Amino acid sequence: MIAMHGRDKEDRFAKVRARMLKWHLEGRNITDPRVLAVMAEVPREEFVPQSYQSQAYADGPLPIGRAQTISQPYIVALMTQELRVNQDYEVLEIGTGSGYQTAVLSKLVKKVYTMERFSVLSESAQAVLNKLGITNVEFYVGDGSCGWPEQRLPPLRRFDRIMITAAVPAIPEPLVEQLVDDGFIMAPVGYGGIQELVVCEKKKDKLFERRICGVRFVQLVGKYSFEE
Ligand code: SAH
């Protein structure tokens, strides 16, 4: 195989990215023009290990190290669309992983706060986001099931939206507390290999759940989630 450099490589990725948009996103139920525009813009190839770059736009998850995965592009688009964000929102993401979902969200909201259990994953995600010139993201290494550390909470002390990108047995209580009233929290919920992706609206401290679809995520390991 001939190694590709610079522009050739960029052009080739741009082509497969456009194909992904057409077949895997627009061809399904991704209709929000803002989500489609961002998915067309963020280079997923930057978030996968070198050895998987040629598969960066395949219709599935890929390994990113530490037995974790970068989510399928369709699921990233669907979760982003269903979270119903806007440019004024401060969003908490649990499970930074590769940082791909973080990057997608960062382009649609005011600020993303993202937590990851493994420092190596958080660090490499930070490096990619820096390279892409994304500056409205704050990273924290720690157990996301406990919520964003109190002493570092943003001025309003609550998040407009929370997205959990790993499977939980139930929505962790500390995260519900950090959500504004009328806010949405989204997570894959379930014990087995397959979970139900749900989005819950918080109304007067109660959650009202809407089911989206079946998904397959790695587990969130933490105090208010699964045990190691
Ligand atoms: N959104 C990511 C998907 C990451 S997979 C992407 O697009 O790449 C889920 C991530 O959650 C993994 O990186 C895993 O290490 C992390 N994780 C698991 N338990 C966690 C916890 N308690 N707190 C924070 N992150 C956790």
C-alpha cells in the first residue's frame, strides 16, 4: 500500500465522511441540520488509533485502548440530536473516551465538562481537541458517577444537559442533583450486554423517561454505577 500524506489523506477522509453522512446518518433518522453539519466537520479519524484509521467511518464502534471503545457514528449523532442542546448550554459528559462525542458536543453548546476514569484516555482526548483548536471543554479525571467535583462546578452550579456515554444500572443520583430543573439527562441503562438508551427530563426532582432504542455500551464503573 502506498502511504498517503497531507492533502491526499484529507481528501480521502473527507470523501468517506461525506458517505457516512449520507448513508449512516441522513439515511436513518438524523434530521437535525446542526448535528449533520457538525458530523460533517469533525474528523473522526483523529480520534481512533492509527491502526484503525482506515475504518474511521465504518458503521460501528472501534477500540481505543483500555478495553474501551469510540461509539458508532450513528449513535453519537443520535445521542447529540436527542439531547436537544443549544449554544447557551453547559453540558456534562461522563465517559470522555476518545473525545469524539466531546468534540461534537463542543461545537453545539457553550461549554462541555467531561469526566473520564482513565487518565491516558483523557490526556489523548485533550491532545486531539487541542490540535483541532477546540477551547470550550474542561476535562477531569475521576469517577463520573459521583458527578463533577463540587469545588469546580460552573457558576450556576448545575448543568443544562448531562450525557452518560457508558452503561449504568440506573441514572446515578449525584448526576440528577447536578442537573437543572427542566434539564435532560441521557444514558444507556441496563445490566446485560444490551441496554436501553433513555433520555430523562427532570421536573421538580422527578425524572420522566423516554426510551430511544437498544444500544451496546461498555459499563460505567463507579461508586453509583457498576462495580469493578
Ligand atoms: N464517548 C466516548 C465513548 C467512551 S466509552 C467516545 O466517543 O469515544 C465509555 C468511557 O467511559 C470509557 O472511556 C471509560 O473508561 C469511561 N468510564 C467508565 N467508567 C467511568 C466512570 N465511573 N467515570 C468516568 N468515566 C468512566
